[in-house]
Amino acid sequence: MNKQLQFCRPVRFAPLAMMLVSFLSGVGCQPANVYQPPPPPPVTVANPELRTVVDTIEFTGTTEAVEMVDIRARVEGFLLSIEFDEGTAVKEGKLLFQIDPRPFQATLAQADASVKLAMARLESAKAELARAAAEVTNAEAQVRRVKNAIAISPGSVTQEELDLRNTAVLTAKAAEDAAQAAIASAKAEIEAGKALVQQADLDLSYTRVRSPIDGRAGRKLVDVGNLVGAGESTLLTNVISYDPVYGFFTVSETDLLKFNRQQIEREASSSSDEEMKLDRTIFLGLGDEEGFPHEGKADYADLAVDQSTGTFLIRGVFPNAKRLIPPGAFIRVQVPGDEIKVLLIDERAIGRDQAGPYLLVVDPNNTVERRTVQLSGKYHGMQAVSGPIDPEDRVIVNGLQRARPGAKVAPQQRQPAADPTGTAE
């Protein structure tokens, strides 16, 4: 019985042992867990494009109205009415204010009456001159008769009679001179009266205050019923013209010399004493606009460089029919220069850090390199760059956040865009 039991135990536990051996042998045969690096991140690359563009320089400035007029009271009087709506467009000659005209109408009537009175005096003096001239003629005739009588019959006429006749001649001539003086006085009074009439008429016209230009009227500064023009020319309102509009900006002395040399080269055929023409086309951009959509002309340059700032003032004039450009606005001005060749790259390829702008370039081994560059103008959405970069370089334009200098990438070439003109934005 005991022998039978000893024989059966190995048989009962044999399957369990075989399972354990099989498990242990299976575990020892599995491969080891080895780290597999991720594939290089995909990026889009493009080649910088060498193009001929118009060199430009950008400045900041401000706008001013071409015409801005203060409307003032030129005569003293009470304001009767206001004939415009504040902030509305007005035409040249539009009636804006009415000052009480009655005192000036009375002054005009008085001046006109003085002219008529002087004219009447002139007519009276002319009549007196005619009478005095007749008296002179008569007295001279009597003197001649007396002298003839003395020549025929000496002693027929006494000396006293002759003296009386000569005195009559002198008296008549004095009356004639007095009449001529009265005529001259009357003429002077007429001229003075006409001057008073002209001044009174002018003052009367000033009671109707009109706009001297086309523009937009400001707010009223005086209410109806107030006395204006008393001791000073009271400011009533102002009128501003919006079209065209001036744009003022300053350039550095270096830029001024550059512009001057370019213009001298263009005007090489002109005589040395001929004044150089300021006819450069310039472009303007407002604070909320992309680029420089408004075209104008530089029409004035200052006479000298401001020594306190080292800058030179230039003025441009810009059409403003829609009144989009307000006077007093801050603006950006772009001045085109000569044609130059530049390397252009998509603006999205530009990275910036404390060291300045840079590009990420993929080398032949698909490794990322950092290239520090300098930026200049923008042309049709593309940035002009200079530095250690050439048209054969593959510059990352998409996927900059996945690229790191020294790391591998999987570049995908972007097809070049259609070549636009080189005119600046």
C-alpha cells in the first residue's frame, strides 16, 4: 500500500511542473524594450526670391488742412442770427452770421447825403465862378474904355475914375479866385464823402458774415444777442477745407542727402542755376490701414535743416474727396526711391528674439540652422532681408514652432508664388 502511494505522487504533480517550466522558458525568450525616437517633424520650406523692387523709406507725420479760416466779426454790433448748422459743409459765400445792420445803414445814408451836399456846393461854386468871370470881363472892358477916352482927350477922365475902374477889375478877379477855391473845396468834399460812403458800405457788408472758402463749418462760439466786435475781432466759428489735405513729415539729414543726390543724378542734364523741382510721388497710410493706399505729391520742402533736431521738414499734398483723411491725424508716409535688387521671403518665416530677427534654414542634411538677418522694406506681403542668406537656401516658412536649431526636420518644398511687380505696397 505504501509503495503504491509513493509511485502515484510524481504522476499527480507532473502537469504543474511542466506548466511552470514552460512559463519560465517563454518569459526568457521575449525581446528587450528599446526606445525608438520620433520621426523628424514636417516643415514647409521656400527659397528666398531675388527681385528688382523700388527702394522705399518710411516716415511718420501728421496731417493739416490746406485751408483753415477763423471766422471773426469785423464790425461791432449785436448778433441777430446764425445761418448755418454746426459741423455741416458750407460753400464759399454762404451766409453764416447776421450782425444788426441798422447803425451801419444809417452811417451809409449820412455819408451818401454828405456827398450829395458837396455836389450841390460844387454846382453853386461853378455858378459863382461864371458870375465872377463875367464881372472880370465887364470891369476890364470899362478900364479899356476909360483909357481910350484919356488917349483921345486927356483930362476928360480923372485919375480917380481910372483907379476905380482898375479896382473893380481886381475885385472881380478876387471873386473869380474865390469861386475856383470853392469848386476845389467842393470836389474835395465829394471825394471825402465818397470815401465815407465806401467805408460805410464795406462796414455794412461786414454785418453779413460769409464763408470765404468751401469747407466744413465748426461749432458756433457766440450765441444770438451777444455784442461782437467790441474792441476786438470776436471769433465766431471756423471753416476747414478737407480736399486736398497736407501731410507733413520730417526726414533725417542722411536721408535728405540721399534724396538730393538721387535728384541731382536725374536732373544731370539741367543747368546748374535751374531750381530743382520737388515733384516726387509719395504714399500715405492711416493708422488702421495696411500699406500706403493714398498717393500724393511732395510739393514743399523746408529751407534748412533744423539744427535742434537734425531733421528736414517736407510737405505732401493728397487728394481727399471722401474726407477719409482728417486734419491733425498721425500718418505713415512712404517715399519711393530707385530700383534695387533684394531677397524677399514670406513674412511668416521671420522669427524674433532678443538678438534680433532671424531665419531658420534647413541644410542639405535636413538639419535646422539659425541665421541672423537684417530687415528692410516690405513688398507685396513679402519681407526684404539681408545677411548670410542666398536664393538657394531652404527657409522654413511653416512649422517654426516644431523646428529647433540643430534638430532634424522633414522639409516639404513650397511652390514659388507668381512674381508680382516690384512696386512697394
